Amino acid sequence: MSVLLLKLILTPSLIGAASLAGRRWGHAISGWLVALPLTTGPIVFLLALQHGTAFAAHTAAGILAGGFSLAAFVLVYARLAPRLTWLPTLAASTLAFGLMTALMNSFTLPVVPLWAGVLAAFLLVMQLLPRNAASNGTTEELPSRWDIPLRMVITTAFVLVITGLAPVVGPHLAGLLSPFPLFTATLAAFAQRLHGPAAAITVLRGLLMGLFSYATFMFTLAVLLEPAGIAAAFAVAIAVTAAIQGVAFWLLRKGNG
């Protein structure tokens, strides 16, 4: 119940902050922001408290493996957005996430090659993102007073569905499902509908820049939780994540400057 309440608090807060950041600094920064492990990190922390560090480390490894599913989602969305409207694009990319999750659930990898493989997948997808997508979406905005609240409601509903499934599927599959791109899907779909595929791809590029810290955060927890304990593992993971996200933010700002 505490995990559910935490998600219900973090979900609308994060999507609201990301939407405001997108208005203030652009779509790339909103994508960068939702890459932070502000939902998956607390899940691992609470699992460590409730079920021990070994269980939590296993879940962190599952969340790390979910990076392959995130890469599949981003690649499919980015390649289809210039050709399709937002709804079939979102459906196809969600299917890609599900298929990759099913594949990753059929086996496990040692954590070091898993981390290296996820980082390589992010780099590959970044190279495959379309460079010159047209901004041909509708410019009709939703009423300003309902725009961000609607995004918050949609993502919170997704969180409720996934949270309801997590207790019955086990720690590995729960870890794989946890990084489902709730925030990214909402931000990319809204960006595509309102501003065209180029805006959605910019969100995805910002997400990819931030996912390197997400993967390293989970890798650190998977490696350190059992030998170092909860406090030390999270302290190191947060410090490393902050450093990597800082570099990613600088690169994004420099690229948009």
C-alpha cells in the first residue's frame, strides 16, 4: 500500500513538473526529467525495507533489464511518428515494449554485461533517431487549464494498472514492468499531437540522454545493496546519477543553445 501511495504522489508531481519544464525549456528537457528514477528508485528502496536487500537487488536488476524494453519503445515511436498519428504510434511502441519485456523475462544476464548491453542499446537507438522529422502536427492547443491536469490523470491511471499487477508477477517481471514509460508516452503523445513528430522525437532524445543515469542507478543498486546495505548503496547511486544527469543536462542545453 505504501508503494501505491508513493506512486500516486510521485506520478502527478513528476508529470506536472516535466510538462512545466517542457514549456519553460523545451521538449528535450522534459524528456530528460522523466528519465530520472523517481518512481523505480523508491520502489527498490521500499522493497529493500520490506523484503530485504537480496530481493531488492534482484528487482533492481530486473528494472535495469527493462532498459532494453525502453530502447525498443523509443526506437519504434521515433521511427513511426513521422508516418502515423500519435495513437497508432503509441500503440505500436507499447507493443514493442511488451514484446521485449516478454523476451527479457525468459532469461537473466549477469549484471555487468547487462548494464553494458543496456547502455549500448541506448547509444544505438540514439544514432537511429530521425534527424529531420517535419513539424506537421496540429497546433490546436488543449485548454490551458486542463492540459497538464489531464496528463497527470492519464499517467496516474497507468500507474494504478501496473501497480495492481506487480504483486502477482514476481520480483523479476515486476522489475521489468516498472520502467514502462508512463511519463514518456504521455509527453511524446501530447507533443506529437500538438506540435508534430519532431517535438515527440525531441522528447525521446532528451529521454535517452537521461536514461544513461537511470541504467547506472539501477546497476549500482543491484551491485551494492547486498554487500553495502541500503543507506550506502542508495547514497552512491544517487551521487552517481546526479553527476551523469548533470552532464546530460549540460549537453542538452548546449545543443539547444
